[in-house]
Amino acid sequence: MKFSELLIAAVLAGLAAACTGHREAPAPLRRIDLELAGGAMPSDPADRRAVEALFAVSGYGEPSDSALRTYASSPSITVHAAAVDSVFASVSGVEKGLGRIASRLPDLLPGVAVPRFYAIVSPFNQSVIVADTMVFIGLNHYLGEEYGPYGYFPDFIRRRKTPGRLPVDVAEALVRVSRPFTPEGSPTLLQAMLYEGAVCHAVSELTGTAPEQVPGFSPAELKFLADHEDDVWRLMAERKWLYSSDPAVLRSFIALSPAATLLSSDAPGAAGRWTGTRIVSAYLASHPEAKVSDLLSPGFYADPASLRESGY
């Protein structure tokens, strides 16, 4: 199946999911960032518990009065305050995207509780933190690629720091935390690509984003990957990378980076995620009864037969 055909199929699948009766009411985004900016605990008991959880997972310790004041006055927090207030003066669009995720989560990942969503200003590189049934979203990570303090980030990072990226990152964090990559022994590149492909399809079902666009490739990078799909696959096979457990090989093909240098200086980083998505697309096309949730298990991504059965 051609790339264009699979992309159309993914879009149609997203439209079908939207018409299956899901009640996609907006999910509230609790703005504890605004309350923490004042150096005080929220009055709402659930929000107070969220602050306690946030301080615990972030290493701030107990949210005492002095700890709250220290947090509120931290330059890494205050530097973004004006921009966050401007870009997220209204969070209705964000809440709509979170509502879509919340409504689809029980069907896609049975047993995973629908979380409460909290807005924070995060001083860490991690933009989304999942703690039990709470999701903390660092709004300062989604202020637009032209935002001044992002200037030291390389282009491939900056273009992923936009408001439109927020629901995709939230969905991906929920998928990875609830269905982590757990192959036996040292993972191979093929196993990692199959898992990444399943993650992209799960995020697609949660957000309506086309699977191939979930990793955040630019249009030019997507074109490169589509134009050189056969070449990439041939190199992987010829150089025996598919069954390699070399961490350097996995990093080159899976991790975000300027380029997948083992392939070419022109090949985008995380090219293996795109290839994994293509394999999973082919598998789902030939196994219409398969559920994406099943593909997020070692029974799929660690099974050598999965590639053959995909027909890719």
C-alpha cells in the first residue's frame, strides 16, 4: 500500500472514530500554575493533593510555605509568566483536545483511569509529567517556536514547542506510561520500531493526528522519508541493523536528533519511528480485527513473526 493510501486510510479512520458516538466534552485544565505563582496552596482539596504530588515527583519536597514561596520566585518559573499568560489567556482549545483524549482513552487502553489535567510552569526539560491519575502540563513548553527563550534550542526541538503539539505530547505520555516498552533482554531496532509504530497509532486514535505526523516531522522531512522509503528499508536490511541491539543504532533511528546519521545527513532523526509507523499501518491494513492496544504489548513488538505478517 502506498504512503498516500495509508495516510488517507488513517484520516478516514480518525473521522470514523469521531462519528462513533464518543461524547467529547472538553476536559478541564486546572490552572494551578496561577495559584502557585502567588506562593500559596490552592484552596480546592483535589488541587492541594495535586500540588503535593507535583512537589514529590519534581523533587521540591513538602509544599511548605517557604517551599511554595521559593517555587513562585524561581527565575526558571517567573521568566515565562508573561508569555504563558499571553499564549494561554484562553485554554478552551486545549481543553477541547484534552477532552478528545479523555473520551477515547477508556476504549483504547482499557483499565487506564481518565486523569485530571493540571497546568504548571515546568523548569524541567520534560513538558508532560504523569503521576498516578494526574497529568501535569508545562505550558511554558508550548509558547511557539519563535519564543525568545527557546533560542538556544536547535530547530528540530523548537518546531515541536507549539500549542498545537500539546495534546499529542499528553497522549503520547499517557500511552508510554500505561504501556511501556518491555521486551525481554536487550531490545532490537525492529522491536523498538514496532513499539514506536504502535505508540504513534495509539496517539493518532486519541488525538485525531495522522500516525505519520505524531513524531513531529516537518513537511520536508515527511517528503524525504516517503521518497526514500525503499532505500531506508534496504539499508536497514543489508547492514543488519534490524536485529541489532547496539544502543547507538537504536538512538540513531529512534531518538529525536538533527539527523539519522547512520542513514544520511539528510535523513531526519527518529526516522525509525516513521518506518515503524509504516509497518504497523501495513499490519493493521492486513489485520482489520487487530486492536492498537494489543500492538502495544511484547506479544506484538517482540514477536519476530509480526514483521512477516504485516506484509511490509
